Amino acid sequence: MECTTFCDWQKLNCPNVLEIIHAVCFGLYKKMEKLNVLRMALMPLFLSFISVPIVLLLLILSYAPVVAPLPVMSPFELAQLEKILLENAPESTSRASRRSISLDTEELNLLLRYGIQLFELSPRWASRVELSEGSLQLDASVGLAGTPFRFFLNLESSLSLEKGHMKLQQLKVGKLALPARILEPLQNLLIQNLAAIFPSGAELAALTNHISDLQISPAAMKFDIQWQPELIARVSNQVQQLFVSDQDRRRIAHYFAEIINTINAIPPDIRAISLNALLIPLFTSAKEESSLSEDPVAENIAAFQALSIYLNREDIASIGGSLNTEELPEPRPVEVRLQRREDLAHHVVSIAAISSSAGSEWAQILSTTKEAYDARYRTGFSFSDLTANYVGVALAEFATKSDVSALEFQRRVIALTEDYEYMPVVDNNRDGLSEAAFQDQYQDRSSVQFNQRLAEIQASIAERPFFSNQHQVTD
């Protein structure tokens, strides 16, 4: 077949190829011209789309916090916190009652600061409350991590008291002040979705319904609260669940089943056992599970929590989550003792569970506040109970300090033969001090005499064989 030349195209009466190319190019040019016009028309919209988020970020982010981060609370501040909790606790926690509470600015800020510390939000978070007549100012700063520069998200809000309820009057995010017309809908939206935002939101909302006669002045915030033991217990359970993940819940259920199996293997005629009878098989299982999960700290925490649930006769379903705990058999109640005292075993295990999950400082506050509460309203201040509490803290710290420490803890528990190996003998401790007798002897819980007594207790615990040579356990 012969090649067709340009002349042949002309002889065939076909359009000139150059004209076709010209037409195509001209058409493309016109289209590009239209696209350029469209692009120029859309450019301002595109720039706005890009710049608005940048402008918003510049408005809401700051290089400096409005509330400076504060250091970890000092022993004196922790003592003040204990006093606040004691002064505002009801005389009986097991029956409904009405309690009037008054908190000044310093006390409110101390509680707020400790709440931030408890949930491990510090040092990135800081907050401050200021009171005035009929209103309060609540400011907060959040340090943003993971950015090339150090930025802070500053929140400044003002709430006023209207018809016994707090109403959001102003809210400023960085330099951006939100319009007043959206504040009330925003507040209502947050309240309506409280249960979805926070795990304990429904219980907290119910708790606020029991608050009445709210008053705010520059001197203090005052209100009455109707103490409902069942509601408080639900709030407490929900708060505890904040420290427990779904994986940890599965671990707790596993160790609870181990406890049931251990109890069921005990002859029915035996009504009381030593704490070691549960600790040894429980942490033997924890050692086996640690080799699979490679997380001995988490296994130790879950084991303490499961044991606390059993000793305190709590419902295993309280750990929540998606677990089907109905499959677990009902545990047979057996009296668990430490130095022949059931209360000492409860103190050790309960505080160990709290300390391992929420921190030793929180556990120590609970223990000393509880004893001060007993001195005022119940059986008196007990140094033997306090010793057991401190043993619980020491066990938790050993069990969770590091993976190496956690494994060594398991090894030492499995080798236990006597409870004196970790628990000092407390038969000679003077128990049952009334509040007046305690004040006569120790003045208060921040005195030199009391702190010297605590140091003696801690030294006696450190001398126990179980806790010896901990410094040799390296990471």
C-alpha cells in the first residue's frame, strides 16, 4: 500500500490538516481562556477557604497561657485537701441526709487542681476559679503537644447565678469571643449530651439535681446537697471505670474467675482463710498471663482490682464495658484475714487497688481522711488501719513501678510463707483515738508529731523482708 502524501489529501478533497490543527488549537485556547477567567473568579473564594482556618487558629491559639501550670501538690496542700473532704463529708455515708457545703476560692482551686492532677492532665492543663457577687470566672489553659511550636488553648468563661442555676454569660476561646446568642444553646447542648461526653455523665447530671440553695459571693460558694448513698456509689463506680480500659476489664474478669476457683477448692467447713491463700494463686496466674501479654504491670493492677471487688463484696458487673459477666458463678463468701483481722486484709487490698490504678497520692489521701473521719464520727483514729493502708500503697508501688519490678513482685508473692513478711505486727498500736484525743496528742495531721509517727510506720514497712533490696530491682 502506497503512502498518502499531503497532495493526495488535497486530491481526495479532504480538509487541510493545518486547518484542522489550527481549529483544534484555537478551540483549546478559548477553553483555557474561559478556565483562566473561572480560575480568577474562584481565586478569592479559594483564598478565603484556605485563610479562614488559619485566621481561626491564630485567633484561638496563644503563645502564653492565661493560667500558669502549677507544680505537683505539696504535702501541706494534700493535708488541706484532706481537711476539705473531711469537713464536708456526711456523718453517715450509709443513709440519706442533707449537707450544707461552703467552699472559698482557695478551696475550690485546690479541688480543681487536684482533679486535674488525679486524671493526669497536668502539667499540660491548668485551671483557675474566681468568685464575685452572684457569678464566677472559670479560666483554663491547655498546652498543645505534638506541634512544632508551643501553643496554648486558652478558655475564659463567666457564669452567673440565675434562679438557682448557673448560666453561661461569656465564653472566650483565645482571642475569639463567642456571640452571646449561641451561649445558651451551647450550654443546653452540653448538658443534654453530658452522658455521651463523659462515662459518668448521667450520674453527674443526677447528682446536680440534688443540689439546692446555691449561693455565690466573693467569700465563698455555698450550696446544700442531698446525700443519696446509692447515687454516690454509682458515681464512684463510674469514676473508677475512667481508669479501666476494655482490655483491663477482661483481665479483671479473668482474675475474678481465678479467685472463685480458688475459693471453691476450699473445703466448705472452712469459714476463714489468710490473705496469702488468695495472693499466691492469684499472682501465680498473673505471672503466667504476663508471659503471654508481655505487660506484667497491667496484669498486677487487674489482679488487685479483682481481689478488691471480691473482698468488698462488690458486683463484678460494676467494671462495666462489653463483658458478659453473667457467665461468672456467684462467689462463695469467705472471711479473708490478715494477722487474724478481716479489716486489715480489706485495707491492704482496697488501697493497693486504688493506688495501682489512680496513684499512691490519691490512695494516701483516702486512707488518712478515712481515719480522721472515723475519729470524728465512728470508732476512732486507727494507726493499725493506717499501717495496712500504707502496706497497700507499698505493694502497689512495687507491683507497678516497671515491668522488671512487676515481675519481681510476682516472684516474691508466689514465695510468701507468712504475712509478717510484708505486714508489720500491729497488735501494740494504739487504736480508737477520738478526735479530741488525737488533737491532744498530735494537734493535727500536718504536725511534726503526726508526720514522725507516719515516718515510723513507713520505716517499719520498708524493713519487711518482702520489700528489702527493692533498689536492686532495675529497669
